[in-house]
Amino acid sequence: MINETHDAGLRSWVASANTPGTDFPVQNLPFAVFRRRGSAEAWRGGVAIGDQVLDLAAAHATGAFAGEAAVAAAHASAATFNGLMALGPRYGSALRLALSRALREGAAQAGSLAACLVPQREAEYTVPARIGDYTDFYASVHHATNIGRLFRPDNPLMPNFKWIPIGYHGRVSSIGVSGQRFRRPKGQIMPPGESAPLFSACRRLDYELEVGIWVGQGNALGEPIPIDRVDEHVFGLCLLNDWSARDIQAWEYQPLGPFLAKNFATTISPWIVTLEALAPYRTAWSRPAEDPQPLAYLDGEGVRKHGAIDLQLEAWIESAKMRADGSGACRLSHTSLRHSYWTVGQMVAHHSVGGCNLQPGDLLGTGTQSGPSLDEAGALIELSAGGKNPVSLPNGENRTFLEDGDAVILRGWCERKGFARIGFGECRGEVLPASGD
Amino acid sequence: MINETHDAGLRSWVASANTPGTDFPVQNLPFAVFRRRGSAEAWRGGVAIGDQVLDLAAAHATGAFAGEAAVAAAHASAATFNGLMALGPRYGSALRLALSRALREGAAQAGSLAACLVPQREAEYTVPARIGDYTDFYASVHHATNIGRLFRPDNPLMPNFKWIPIGYHGRVSSIGVSGQRFRRPKGQIMPPGESAPLFSACRRLDYELEVGIWVGQGNALGEPIPIDRVDEHVFGLCLLNDWSARDIQAWEYQPLGPFLAKNFATTISPWIVTLEALAPYRTAWSRPAEDPQPLAYLDGEGVRKHGAIDLQLEAWIESAKMRADGSGACRLSHTSLRHSYWTVGQMVAHHSVGGCNLQPGDLLGTGTQSGPSLDEAGALIELSAGGKNPVSLPNGENRTFLEDGDAVILRGWCERKGFARIGFGECRGEVLPASGD
């Protein structure tokens, strides 16, 4: 899996890609769909390199790519990546190798490709694929335990949690890319002690720190994806904020799950970090010996050896006051995807095991990722113990749940000794007042 | 709402449309996307008339339509109806009026349009829109009570049921059109008394008799559809079978709802009966005075006066044995959509009230429609009391749940004194053995 594109010694002729701490060194090469901000240009694919976007349509037109890389670049020049995703990992890998070579110091293509760069500060992004279906999982045992404890202190985890990567279908139409601003939702809430629900603006609005999984090659209806081939079906990962209206959810979710509590907005980061770029940061997966071990369709040598991914995750908050006084965002928590009870591959295998067909451009969410300690939790409902313990912010504000004007920013990156640090950029969304407020 | 197209006295120059009992008299005019069976023709829109399909692309090319009807016909000539749906009811209504006039006895266009007819027995159909999102509701109080009684005999209905049109997001990719055949799903099941789940083919496979709702015009994110404008956002209805794996569902559904229990297949009828065609069969809606009355966003004069639709619904079963011995399908139950606790319009208003954006071509399901008496139930789990009382079939077979080779056929129609009888065609799906069996 590890190849020349992961070599930590590589440097790019795009100088900003060599700056320590950049999210986008030449070892990363994530994809997004972009155009110049505010322009009427066509949306097309780009690759992040330092503080620039390499325009893939323009680069392809220079003849920079050949063979399978050229086929992939042609698909990546479109307004959605569904075609690129459908090609499968061989083509994506060929494009990655060609991009790595063309963007390295001394590359012969440096001259022609320099003209294909657009500064990221001048770019805007959109949802990078036509998402056929969106599924959200619930894969963190720490999150499930923290949440379950609020409702069932003696028995926080459902009996199925350690057997099934629990998932449910989500709403595609309201998925937006970083920068999304949305109105605080209204809905029915049932205050404690009342006998009838109120119709009200949400009073317990929350974020959820998640990772998004972009499906690459699909599977046919009735033909499950075996656990040892899941990697061939994952195009890459992004950051995902599954905004949640906790009070609406508490009243509506029995017996069929969350609905209006989630479907008003979901925000994703524009950059897709490919599974190949993540190869150096994969790590062994196991679970406590006293826990049930996975059924055969969810287990295997690949799962055990490198099923987990050490993807560092952070959630930050920027209140209206912080924006106004220039103090800037502050971090709420930090965890890693490696703590997930279920791996990305297990989610893919489970999703398809009953015959459900996944399609290129489908999006899966991992569910809120919370670490083992409570200050590593990926949502305010956990950090504030269900709203009982307000979280103190460094500027003197505090939060139980989100207020109007709050922006939440998710960040993610991977680092490992002997390899480069690669990042995901940011996933930012902002809460606007409810309509009529 | 009622206009010249609903006149029971209208007859068509397509003689089969005048046959008593036909689903497709000239008062109906439902839309489907079709082509000649087994051909490589382009998929395009058609209208059912008697035992024929009027090819809308061909009819439009004859110049049969003018003004708004021609705009609608141009959109209806495409391989999906998303464009037609987005136009809104004014255009759809203009096309319906033009079709009604052109297909009536004595119409000047009879000569040119006769060449645009394709016999239905030579046609095949496909899913008529690119479905952006699929949502399934749970709107029948009789179904919810029957199901709830199996799990909670003393308290069958959840406290939210009479306040909220409960819904959840479903899977788009596995939706197929009538004729769909699918493998019995496999998954985790937890047999009673066991301490660990099995991985097994589903043992409690069921159908669900539902109505599908096609969204027409959408709404913008954050801008709910008011209850008094819901009709402008519904293009029409179809039949929908929400196949369900009850044993997989029982083990997986807490706390986030059904997932693999539903996402292996959903079958819809190809014909969309427009809301305008259904105008004569709308009827008053109310609920028992002792029940909570709807919150304001779900209530109004329109809901009370004609919120319900008297759409007769039937489920039939055709076993492999019935096919082999020629005895044919037999009816399992019969009910009407008018018994639904929540109306189509209430579902649309609720779906969008938190800001969720509906889009043209979205599909909603009403949830299983069961009537007040147990023999009017819309699923085997109800008819067989959770598998305890097998349902006897007239040929000596019996069923608790579906067996391999069983086909389930849904039928629907409306009739009212002084108006024509209009039908939905059929929605047929067949269970194949699990893979490896």
C-alpha cells in the first residue's frame, strides 16, 4: 500500500506545499470540486497543493497525464466525481502517482502546470459528488456510552451495539459544503413534565464531529462486498458535521430513528483525502478480549492488521462575540478515529451484507467520534453532560448547546513518525437564527 | 379542483379506455417512463390510456400540444420526470387538459396520435424520476397499534404517534419498479433466548402495503411548506411495497431505526396518478375528539375538508405453487388510504417544517396502510399476529411470512358515485432465494 507517493522526503515546486504544518503537502493530494469564488466558471475537479488548487481540467488539457492517469483526470475534470469514483482504485492510484511526479521539485511539467494553479483563497467549493444515498453510522462506543448514560444510567449501551455497526439512512438534499449557514430548526419538543408538545425553535442545538466516507466503486443489488475487498470500494474520507437538534430528536426518535432532528443541515469538508493517501496512518484494530468478537463477515486479517486509521480530529467553536472581538475560535475537543469501535471497512461490509447496493458518490458518516475520556467527546451534549455542566470558553462565555451566530469548525490530520503530516482542511458551519426570530 | 377532465361521461377514441373496470379510462391519465420491452429505445414519458401507452415524446413531436401543455410535454418526453415535476401544478394541469381533449372521442388529433400508441403488453417501465431522497412515514394508527401490540401489549402506541407524523429516511438505490425480483436478505438475527446473534438468511420476510408520494415543486432549505400549500408540492401517487425483514429489524432497530431490514429492496408501481386526477376521491379528514388535535402547522381548513383520499388498496400473493398450477394470485387484504391517521399533506408539511428541503422527484412512503379491522392489515406480521396464526390461502397453503418464490402484488383504485373508476395498475415484486441457497 505504501509507495513512492508517501515518501516523506518529497518536496514540491509549489513552495507553500513545503511549509511545515501545511494540510496539503505533496504527499496528500486530496480532491475537491471548485471554481473561482463568485465566478460563473464551470465547477471542475482540483487537487490541493500547499495554498493552491491545481485545476484538473486545465492540467488535463495540457496533456500532463497519460494512460490510466489521463482517463482518471478526464473524469476528475467534471463537475462531480461520480465518474472518477466509479473507475475504482487502479485509476485513482495512477492519477495520484502522475500528480505526485508532476508536482515534485524538478518535474518537467512544472512550467505548464504552474499556469493551472488557482490560489485557495480565491476558490469556492461545492459538494463534490452527486450523492445517491447518505448513511450515518454510530460507530464510537464512547459516544454511544456517553449518550446512553444520559437516558439509561445503569445500562447505557444497547445490547446490539457490540455486534452491529449501527447505521441509519440520512438526508441528502440538505448536505452542504464547508461554509454552510443554516437556520436553527423549529419542530416539536416535549419539555419534561409537560403533557403536550410545543412547536418551538430548537433549544438544544448541537454539532457532531464525524468522518465522512466517500464510496468509490459500487456493488450490484444482492451482491455484498466481502470484508477483504472493502478498500476497493472506498474512494476517500472527509470531515462531516451532523448537526443535531437534541430536543426534537428526544421526542421524535421512537421507534424509527432521528428525522427532523438531523435533516435540516449536514456540513462536509470540500477536500476528499483518498484512502491511498491515508495508507501510512492505518493501524491495527482490536477490541477488548471480554467484548464479543466480530461475526465472520466483519472480521479478517486486514481488519486486525490495519483496519483502524489514526486520523486526529478536532472541533472548534467561534462565537459571534469571538468574531466581533477578534479573539478567534477555541478548541472544544480532540480525539482520533482510531478509537472507533467499528472500522470504516466494517461499516461498508455491514451496509452491503443484506444485498443493499452502494453506488459511486454515496456518502457514509462514521457517527460522532468521541475518545475514551469525556473531554475527548465529539458533541456538546456529551461535553456538557446533557446540558447540566456548561462548557467554559476562554473568553468568559460558556455553552451547554449552540447559540445563534456560533460557527463550529472541524479539523482533521494524520501524522506518523517517518511520514509527512497531511490534513483535511476545515469543515465550517454557522448557526443562523430561526425563521421569524 | 374538479374540472372537465373528471367528467364521468367522457369517452376516448382508444376503445379499451372505455371498457368497464379498466384502470386507465380517459379520466385517469397517469404518467410513467417506458420503452418497448427488450428494446434499446430511449426511456421516455408516456400516459396510460386503456391498454395502451401514449408516447409523449412522439405525441409532442406531432405538435399536438401548445403553450404550457407543450412545455410540460417537452419535459415529459425525457427519461425522468424531474423536470416535469419541477414545473409545478399549473403546467401539469395544462398537459392533463390537453391530453384529455386530444384523447376524447371525436378529437381532431386522433389520427396523428393513434400512431403514438404503444400497447402496454409490449412496454417495459423504469423508476420514473431520479429520486434525490426517499422518506418513509408510519401514518396508519391501525398498523402502528397492531405492530406495537406485539412488542408492548399494554401500551402499543408510542406517546408521540398522535402528535407527529413519524417518518424516517430510506434507501434510494434499491428502489425498483414493478417486476422487481430480489434475493432474500441475510443479516444478523437474535433468536429468542439466545445470547449471541446468528448470521442467517431472513426467516421473517414481509411486505408492506403503502402508497408512494412523488414530490413535485420543491422548497428551499430553511423555508418550510405551509400546510395550506402542500397540494402544490405533490405531483402524484403510486403504490409502494416496503419489503421488510422483521427478524433483522427487531435486532438492529434500537436506537436509530430500521436499516438492513429495509434497504435490500423497495418496489413501486410505474404509473404516477396525479393529484389532479385524484381530486374527486378526496374526502373529509378528522380524528376522534378524544385524540389530540393536530398542532397548527399540521391543521387547517383544507386538511379538514378534503385532506383524506379514498384510495382503495389491496395486497395479493402469488406463490410458486399458484403459478405452477395456474390457480393464480389470491387476495390477502383490502383497505383504504382514507383510514390513514395522517394525511399526505400533513406528511409533506411536517417533513419540511424544520427547514428540510424537498426536491422534485423525491419519494415519500405513507407507511403500511392497515384498516380498522385486523383482516384489513397491510402486512403479514399483522395478519399472522407476529407469526403465531398462519394465514390460510385458498389452495391449501398457508403463510406466516413470505417464502421463496412468492410474488406480492399491490393494487389500488378510486371510485365514487358520479365519477369514473380510476386505477393504479399493479406493483409486483418477487422473492428469490438468498444467495448461496
